[in-house]
Amino acid sequence: MKKVKIEEKFEQRFNAFFDEEEVSNETALNFTNADSIIQENELFSNKYILIWKIFKQVFLFLPSAFLLFYITLGFTLAIVEFYARGFGILLGFQFFLQLLFIFALETLSFFGTWFGLSSFTKKSDIAIPISIISVAVLLGIIIGFTTDMLTLARQISNDFRYAICLFPIALIVPNLVKMWLDQPKENL
């Protein structure tokens, strides 16, 4: 009997702290703005993704595309001019160092252009820097073999004001290639 009374007292005291009543919606702890909090976090992360993409395009793609285009254009114009004049290319240690430096800049700008518009995980996006190189070579050949070829080629290689007019083409073509590569394969 004593044991039962002790258990009853224990239950009463226990129940005083922990009600056995059902918890209703009024007393339940809930988050009234849980959906808006989740959406704000998604918008917050999307905002940083957008800022990262803009940062990559401004500080990585534009300078890399600039270097890639003009190094390729200048190299193509130099080859066309040497070919048109009939000069042989002088080989020497200084020329070799210059070519090595140009190759290093070209390689860095190649990868900078690739990563500036996409990521290294997408192997198909290697077409982006290749499109800039092909546009530069094509424009270099067209400029080099026009009717007034040597004058225009020299003006472009000596005076940068003429060559800067060609740079928008080097920006439009890779963006078109990127849009073409991002299309679903069903639409092709």
C-alpha cells in the first residue's frame, strides 16, 4: 500500500511538470515563416552564384579572350606578312624565348577563357576558346590577303586603334558557341 501511494505521489509530481494533455496547434512550437526562410536562403545562394558568374566573366573571360584573340591575330598577321613578303622566319635564341612567352600567354588565356564562361568539368566547352582562335585566324587571313593586304596588316599590327574594332567579334562568337552548347540535345 505504501508503495502504491509513493507511486501515485510520484506520478502527480511528475505530471505537474509534464502535462499529459495533447498538444494543440495553439501551443505547438512552429515556424510561421519556414518557407520564406528557405526561399531567402535559396535566393541568397543564387545571388552569390550570379555574382561569381559575373566576376568570372569580367575578370577572367574578358582579359583572357582579349589576349587569346590578339595574340592569335598578331601571330597570323605576322605569318601572312612573312609569307607575302617572302621572308623566312629568323630563328635564334631571342626569337625562341619570345615564342615561348607567347605560347605561355596563349595557353593561360586559353584556359582562362574556358573557365571564364564555363567550368573545367564540361569538356565540350573547350569549343569556346577554340572559337576565339578560329575567329582570330580567319580574320587574320582575310585581312592579310585583301587587295591592300600589307598596308592594312601593318596598320593593324602597328596601330592598335584598328585592331580594337575587331574585338567585339571575338566576344560575340564564344557566347554564341556557349549558347549552342548549353542547348538540350533534343533541340539540335
